[in-house]
Amino acid sequence: MEHSAHHTGTGHDQAAHEGHHSQADHAMPHGAHGRVSWAMAAKATLHCLTGCAIGEILGMVIGTALMWGNVPTMVLAITLAFLFGYSFTLFAVHRAGLDFKTAIKVALAADTVSIAVMEFVDNTIIALTPGAMDAHLSDGLFWFALLGGFAVAFVITTPVNKWMIGRGKGHAVVHAYH
């Protein structure tokens, strides 16, 4: 599997990294970013989906336990989806040697569009599923809408990630640190 590590300038200190090239920098020739496999895009999307699902389900559980209404529960769930989605990338690139501030910038550059698309699609599916917004955690309808929303979000977000990685954006900025 080829990895794209096109320097986007995002989260990089040009002076500190000048002349530094990882193996990933040589894996795909400059200008060849368009050749991204569907498997690579699906892997990036699954990575995003995992963080989003953990955060969103945790937010729904907390909001329900606190007997919050739909809007504050969804706001919490979406906030936690972004937090957990970013955290997977953040901690991975931090472990790879980036300082925390730079790791945050890389995570934001890598995951923002993917998480935003995923959350928009998933929450739209939930909102449009009759009765899902009022279903409880113990109701099959709640889980059907949530898991169905995740499935549709995965299908829609994968081509977005493929397009972004092919242009050196999104998860492509993370590959230099693997």
C-alpha cells in the first residue's frame, strides 16, 4: 500500500523539518497523489468512524442518563465524536515524536473534514428516521438509526477521504509520521 506524505505545510515548522524526509515521502512520487486505493480511503474512514462512534454513543448515554433533551444530547454527542475522532490521530502522531501543539495541528488537518462529513450524515439520518430522536437507548429503533447512520456515513465519507488523500490532504498529512 502506498502512502502519501505530501507536505501541506499544515502543522509543520518549515525550518525544523527542512531536509527531513521520511520513508513515506518517497513512497509516492510528487504529483502522483491521485493514485489512492479504496482500501487506504476505507482504512482512514474506519479510523474516523471508530472515534466518532465512541464519542457519539458516549454522548448519547450521558445525555440520556442526565435526562437531557434531544438538542443538548446531540450537541454533547457531536462534541465527543470530534474529541474522540481527533484523539486517535493526536495520540498516534504525538507517540511518533511530534510535540503536543504540532500533533494537535496535524490531527485537526487530518480529521476535520472527515469527522464533519461523518457527523453531518450520521445525525441527518438519525434526525430523519421517524421516532429515532425520541427512542431510548433500550429501543431497537435507536440502535437501528444510529448504526444505520454510521453505515451510510461510512459509504459517503470514504470517497471524500479518497479524494482528499489523493490531493495530499486529510489523512495524507498523518502518513509522514507512521
